[in-house]
Amino acid sequence: MIKFPQGFLWGAAASAYQVEGGNSNSDWWEWEKKTGRQNSGQACRHYELYEQDFDLAKNLNQNAHRLSVEWSRIEPQEGKFPESELKHYLDVILALRRRNIEPVVTLHHFTNPAWFGNAGGWTNRRAVRDFLRYCDLVVRCLAKYVRYWITINEPNVYLTHSYIMGVWPPQARSYLKAKIVEDNFAGAHIKAYRLIRKIYKELNLPRPYVSIAQNMQAFVPCAPSLKNRFAAYIRDKWYNFGFLDAIMRHKAMDFIGVNYYSRQLVEPRNWGFASLAMDVCSQDHHPVKKNSLGWDIYPEGLYELLLKLKKYGLPIIITENGICTRDDNLRWEYIYAHLKNIHLAMGKGAKVEGYLYWSLMDNFEWDKGFNPRFGLIDVDYNTYKRTVRESAVRFAQVSKTGVLE
Ligand code: BGC
């Protein structure tokens, strides 16, 4: 029998921009308009419908929920902080608390206020200062009701998509800029970490648990050649562990937030830097099942990463793990296999304390629009009606009993 410990956090994750709707002061919104792509528009209308959505989560036996605060709502214009928006997020957190659902709150999940983006975004020297001012306000307002904070979601995904591959705003392709953003993210996290601890002390609150959500991938050499193995090794070292190592050197992490989805089959064409860093096998040499975006399903990769994470000696929360598919049986297969691997890793000493599926409901999948379906709950984008999927019901059974049958 596969049994998870008492007190394990069971739930789902989402981010503000992907579910709320109407985030018209954000840099993503501007970018959507400028590039003429599918607009996030009303998204799931979660900004208004959050009570109803949390009822669904509660009925699915979830005892934790990860959400993010949208900076562009808190500070729609530089230095202007409308009270009503802070109040909104306080209401959201209280709505979770009333249902005994533990909030895990992210402060930055890919989007920035448009004014911040237009001033150079995370390459600007003032970026860290601006971010901290926003964090200070939000944390003071919510501290009493929040124990878990994620400062920044997936710094590695943001900087590769926005500053190296150039497929997300501001569509830069510059290693130099990427390096500046990476350093600014590290500085922002370390300072936000200290700020959050300081605020809790000032307010005489029990200590908070602060981390980032780190995207991790299984980098598997396609054929075991020296070049492939070397490339897989450096990707693992930089992409998976670089940021974690950097913030750990400053002792700025209380638990590790892990976002895990897939495997990358590593096969660089040559020994050049870009090839070593990015090239993947273009053929399906080691076929496995895939999600609707073509990402490999590879649960054993999560097991291996969890064992490597033991070196930090910290508790781990799976802050995202999920699949986009229209085949709900496959969704359950995915969840089951990942939970099984998590449990195996726990048996080998990985201190996993929670699992948050991505995502509670279908939502706006960034540059891919509304087509990918990651949700435990189906969203009809014409009527905004929610329908609980069968996989959600199965997951709810595990959340209720802690047993994976
Ligand atoms: C992000 C989410 C995204 C999910 C699926 C993660 O990298 O944090 O915002 O929707 O992956 O692509």
C-alpha cells in the first residue's frame, strides 16, 4: 500500500494572470495586443468566481492551494497602490482560510506591471527595489493568514523564454540580458526572503516558510555519448540547480518548491555553447507517452531529482506537476505515476511535504493560449461553467485518505 503521512499538503496550483481575467495593466496584456495573439481576456473569471472555485477545491478534499498575487493590480501605475486590490487578495486568502485550505502565495509568476516592463523590466537597475516595495505591502497585508511564500516562480523558465529564446515578452535574445535578469532575480529573492522574515518578526507572528518554485527537468542523454552526457550534466547543473545553489549559499530558503513536468532528450549537434545548452534530439528515439503539447511523460525523472535535492536537507513541496490533455484517463495515469515516484523517493529520505497539481482548472497557457487543458476541472470559456473531471475525483480520494490505491 502506498500511504502518505498525516498532515501532507494536497491541492492544486494556479497563477493570477492565467485564471483571473482582466489584467489589463500587465506587460503580458500589452504584449498580447501588440503581437495580435490570443488575448487572455477574461481568462476563467476567477477574480470574481474565486469563492465558487474554492468550494470546488474544498469538495475535492484539497487542504492547500497555490495562487499568485498580480503585481500589476497592486501597483497599476508606478507608485500608486489602490487599497481595493490589496483588500481583494486579503478576501481571497480569507476565503481559503474559512475552508481550512492552506494558502501558498507566489509574489511573482511571470507577469509584471506594464510600466515596469516598459522601463526595462528585470534588466533595470531599479527592478529589485521596485519589486521589494510591492512585496513589502503585500506581505504586511497578508502575513497574518499566510505561512508559505514563493517569491519568484521559475526564474529559469522566465529568463530562458523571455531573454534567451525570445518567445515571451520582452522577446529579447541576449545572454548578457539573461545574465542580468538572473542576477536580479537572485538579489530580489534573497532580499525578499529577508524582508518577509523581518515583517513576521515585527508583527510577532510565527516564522514563515519562504522559497521559490524551481522548474526542474529530467535531462537524459539520448545516446550515452560523451557529448550528450556532458551536455546533460551542465544543463542539470545550471538549469536545475544553479539558482537553488546560489540562494542556498545565502541561506535564503526554508523549503524547496519543485515544479516538475517532463524529460528532455539531450543531443547537441556540436560542442558549441548554444548547442550544448539547448539542442534536443529531433527524433523520437526513446518514445514515451506525451501530453497534448508533445512533452514527454517521465515520472521516474521526478524520483531522481528528489533524491538529488536531499543534499539541501530541506523539506520539499511539489508546487506544480501536471499534464495538458483531453484524455482524462491519461491525466490520472500521470498523477498516479508521479505520486508513486514521489512516495518512492520519500522512502529513500526525500522530505516531501506536499503535492500541488497544476492546475485546479483549465486556464490561459501563456503563448499557447487556451487550447492546452491542464485542469482537474474543465472550464467552458463561453459560459465559464466549471465541470469536475474524473481524474479530480480520483485525486480527491487520495487527498482524503492519504492512500494511493
Ligand atoms: C508555469 C505555469 C504553466 C505550467 C504549464 C509552469 O512552467 O509555472 O505557469 O502554466 O508550467 O506550462
